[in-house]
Amino acid sequence: MKRKITALFLAALTLLTLSTAALAENTALGAYNVQSKTGYTFRVENGTADGGFYENADTFTLTLKTAPAEQTLVYLVEGSGVPTEQNLQYIDQSGTDTTFTLKPKGLEADKTYRVYVSTASKEPTEAASFSYGEKPTYKRGDANNDGRIDASDAVSVLQYIVSKVEYTETQKLAADANQDQRVDASDAVAILQYIVGKYTFD
């Protein structure tokens, strides 16, 4: 009898382990919270788009709004700052191109990546950023994460723009109410329009 109970227990434990592993393998990863800085356009070029989440994305483009007058260096790192062997994901340079196609060497879950642009006469400047991982749970327009969409969310967006409050990665996704891949005053307007029934969140 003891052997049967032990065998059943081991079988159940094995089944539980295999189920957990199968669920972990099916977790979809992708890029989200894709942000462009002033003077640049940063886009996700592949992956399955679901709102502001791009499942399996691994190719991006960065476009400089002004043509470079000298050699331009573009690099993508995990985290921020100076590129090292450990954090460098992509690097390229050009003297005339205004668009760069970025193909990171390997994106990891729960990481934030930043794109920098530099020239011989200009220090590295952050041009864009994105996060990579599982699709975050959020309610579009609920910037302050209180479970409601109201005027306080529009105020919160405006406070974020002027650096009076900080947002988590999920809050940035929720605050991007018009889904243009940036958090700015147009998101506050979209939230207010939503409240009075002039805008919809699909």
C-alpha cells in the first residue's frame, strides 16, 4: 500500500513539474513601452502587435529626423550608459544614413533597452528605449493605476511629462492612451476625451 501511495505521489509530482515547464515555455515575450525621444522615430518592425505589446519582436528601426553632417554611431544596450561586452546588443555607424535597422543579438525578459546616438562632435544621446518581457497587465488610460479612468489620470500624465511623478513600465503603457509610443500631452487630451465619450480605447 505504501508503495502505491509513493508511486502515485511521484507520478503527481512529475505531472505537476511537466505542466509548470510547459506553461513556462508558452509564455509569450515581446517588446513594450516603446519610446522615441525628440528628434528620432523608433519603431518595432516585426512581431505580433497587441496594443502597445509586440510579441516576439526582434527588429527595430531608428530614424534620425535630420540628416547627419558627420559619421553617426548608433548602439543599443541593456540598461543604460557606456556600452560594454556584457550589455551591448547592437552597434552600427554611417556617414549618410538617417535610418538604422537594429537587430539585437539577444533580448532577455524583464530588461529595459536603450538606443544611443553619437557623433565625433556630440556625446552619446538617448534616442529611444523599450522594455522586453511578458505582456504587462494594465488598463489603458489608467495612468495613476487606481482602477478608474478619470481626470486624475490626465493630471498624472501631465505631472509625468514635467517629471513631478515617476512611472513604472506598466504605468507608461497605461498612460500612452493614444498608443503613439510616447507619453505626452496628447495622451492627457485622449483621456479627457474618453471621459466625456469623444474617444474610445479599443
